[in-house]
Amino acid sequence: MTVIDLDSLNGIPSEFLERLQNFDSEFQNNRFLENLFSNSDISNLIEEINNYCLKNQIFGYHYTRAIPNEIQMKGLTCRKGDDIRNSFLTNFGHNFTQEELAEIKKTWFNHFDAQQKKSRDSRLFFNFTTIALKELGAEPLLSNFGGEQIYMPIQELKGIGAKIKSLGKPLILKCKLDPNKIETFYELPWGRIAVSKYHCKINPKANQDGYQFIDVKPENIEIIEYLE
């Protein structure tokens, strides 16, 4: 089984890439891929690439600030936010004063309401390209320890934010995933991401993420320490 890297297009058969070259002029002249969906040849190619990906594996990129040894031992686990936050307090609460702990708990309680929990609990989020590194979308995840379930509402609190940034190391976790198990926000997502990535190579001015409810085992994770 092939593991496809949609960021570099490694693993995409050369046949597909050669067919994409036939549309270089269209990619060069259109900033938005959506403008080309009316071209049936391009739409058909997106569907073919998507179907190919579904028969194989893909790499997903998970940006985080964490303890590398913990990732090596446990991998990525789907947990409820309350469990993540309680574990954080157990393991790192000693870094904060009693006043700071009280403020953290109050802020978490006010922020993580029923809607927040519904949209975040037991989910692992991934990007499928590394564009977030260039556009700084990954910066908060790499700078603040513990993921959004920890830092999101407390990163700007005086004194507390600096301590959150001092814990762990910034990591890029390159994970082998089954694309059939990933929830996304687009139709034919893998074909669209691949063609969009090719589009960006041809037209740098051209402008996906997803999540799953399944743990990622340590053996399916490559840990890349990000140099700040």
C-alpha cells in the first residue's frame, strides 16, 4: 500500500501528474481552483486521484507543542477536553500559583461550553499540506503547550501565557492515516487537495484540514522537531 504525501505529491502516480501538466496554462491564468471545476477533464481527474488515495494511505500533519517522549510512547489519543485539561493540571499544575490555577479553571469553564465540547471532544485534527507553516496558521499550536483544548482561552492571560509557552517542544507529527476514516469539509477532498497543491506549484498566487475519531499509534507517527 502506498503512503501518499499530498504536500509534496509523492506517491501520486506519474500518469496523473502528466495529465495535470496539460492544464498548466489554465492553472497559471486562474487564481482560484474553483474556477476550473466546470472543465470536465479537470473534474474527472480530481475524482480519479481521490479514488486512488482512498485505496491507499495518506500523511496527515498534526502541529502541536508537546513532550516528544509521550508521543513516542502513547501516540495521539482521542480524549475529551475535560480529561485533557484535568491531566494537564495533574502533570503541570505545580508550575502555577494558586491564584493562577483558579483563573485558569474559571476561564476554561467559561470558554469550553457545550458547543465547544461537541465540536472538539475526542477528535484529532490534521492538515494535509504544510502551508500553515508558511502562513503562520500553525504558529499558535507550535508556540503554546497542549493544543487548543488547553491554551485557547488562556494564552493571553498575564503570566499564564508565558508559562504555557515554556512547556514542551514544538513538533510536527507526520502521521500515516486511512483516508476513509477522516472527516473532511469538501467533496472529493484528496483529489482536490492534490490538484490544489499542483495548482500552487504552477501559480504561487493560488489559494484543507480534517479530523478523525481514531487514535494514531506511535509506529504510525514521525516526530519532527520544529526549529523556532
